[in-house]
Amino acid sequence: IDMDRSIINVVAKKDVLLFLPYHSFSFIIRFIREAAIDPTVLSIKISLYRVAKESRIISALINAAKNGKAVTVVVELQARFDEENNIQWTNRLRAEGVKVIHGVEGLKVHSKICLITRREGKKTKDYAIVGTGNFHEGTAKLYTDYQLLTSDKRITKEIAQVFEFFRANYLQFNYDHIIVSPHHTRAKLIGLVDQEIENAKKGLPSGITLKMNSLSDLAMIDKLYEANRYGVKIKLIVRGICSIIPQVPGFSENIEAISIVDRYLEHSRVFVFTNAGEPKYYISSADWMNRNIDYRVEVAVPIYDKRIQKQLHDHLHIMWLDNVKSRVLNQEQDNAYKKHLTN
């Protein structure tokens, strides 16, 4: 994607992964702006948790509504520290003819998703953005996050179902591809770990690599300890709260964990399961915390494109080899910096 090419036309042909801030957030803005002026675009739906005070995303959505698109925005009013800002944006959007939904009663909408529906010939085609971080121009310069741009029907169909759930909370769907909190995430994650345990028992390739902000859900930690007992190698890159105790002989000797704190805030969540040599990759808005799994609307999306899987593999490998800003998490909690050769 570049300044002279339609992003919609590119995403129609293949998935695109943006790695912020190393890639520019302007591509996301351009994608939505392009949809706002495209005469064949019928609707735009987006969930907003945090946005910038002078948001070009909001401007593009208002422009889309003025151009006759059906625009639906899910605004989370309980986004900590941004409540007042989100109320002001709600009023502005409604004044411009945008349909605003205030999340789901009893749940925070923390997912980062967008769905664009376009008429192409006699049919319609959906395009989706699914990310680990907010649609926020400011944090996009400071936080590391992934944004997947896709027209894969397996994913777009299920993202459309999430927006249907926002519209009518009594509707619940079964998802074959994306992983959605609060109804399915815990069971799906446990199933993925159980598969690694079964593979280890059979002598098949097994392993788990997880990158996230926080790991504190006790049931998921117990499941990782169980995987450890069966010899599943587990690598954790956890920036903040990490309630697992790695490298304890006879208890967690197959678990290693580091934390990276550097120039950018490590905000992306990536889950990788070796799956007997056919790895499964996910990027997600959710940490492995009780609140994210059971009390928020979160979306994890599978990465099916082998080229993008390779990108994620390389990124995680580089982080794991870091010997400048990574600290080893261990039972002593001494936070020693990781020093080793990288050849």
C-alpha cells in the first residue's frame, strides 16, 4: 500500500498487516476516508474505545454519513480517563446523523474492529480492520500494535456478527474463526492449550508463545502449568503484570518469561500455538486477565496468510533475542536484564 494506490483494491486481493508505529496509522485513516467517499460503499461500522481529541477517524466517519453511508459507531462510555471525551464525541456524531451504540450493559466494549460493506457488481463485499490497539492517532505513535486489514469472508462474516450482537445483545453467535469474549474466549483458549498438551503426549511438535500486556487469570495460568507438566515449551513476553512463576524445577521448568519496556509501549497481543507443525497465529485486543476474558467484548483474529505469519514469527523472534531492554521474569523477581549473544 502506498500513497498512489487504492487501499480497498489492495485488501480485496490480499490481507495486509500494519505494525504500528513502524508503519503509519495514516493508512487506517486513508482506508476509512476512501470508504467515506467511495460511491459503492454502503455502510461503515466501527467500535471506538479511545480516540484522539482531534480525531481524523471521527471526521472521516462524519464525512461518510454526509455522503449517504449508513454509519454505526459503538462508543464505550466507560473507557477509563476518556469518559468525558467519549460523551462529547457521541453528541457530535449523533448531531451529524451517525448511529451511536453505547456498548453492552454490564460489559466494556474493548474490541478494536471496523467493517466496511461495499457493493461490487450485483453482490456486496465486506472489508474489515481487526486490531490490538485503539483507533487513536496519538497512541498509534507511541504504542506497538497490529492492525489486520482483510476481506477474507471467514473473518468478515464473523465480524459482522459481532456488530449484530452490539445492535441486539440477546443475539449470540458461534464463531468458527475469530475468538470473542465474553462468551467464547476462555473455552477456545483452553482448547488451544489442550491441543498442545495432546500433541506433546503423542510426541508431535508442540509449543506456545504468548505476547501481551498482562497475564493474571488464575485458571489460564493453571492451564499453562498443566501444559508445562507435559513438556510443552512456553515462551511469554509480558510487559506488565505477570502472575505466573517461570523456571521452577519440577513445576514450571518449561516456561520462560521476559518483559520488554523500551521507547514504545509494548501493547500488541499475539498468541501462537505450534499445532503439530502447522502453527496457529492470533492477534487480539485481550490480555489474559479475568476482566478481558469474562467481562469485556474482545476479539482475537486468526492470521491465515502465511506471509503475515512469517512476519509475526520474525517479530516475536527478534523480541525474544533482545539483550538490551528485556528483563527476565523469575521466582526471585529481581528483574535482571537479559544478556546473551544473538548469533
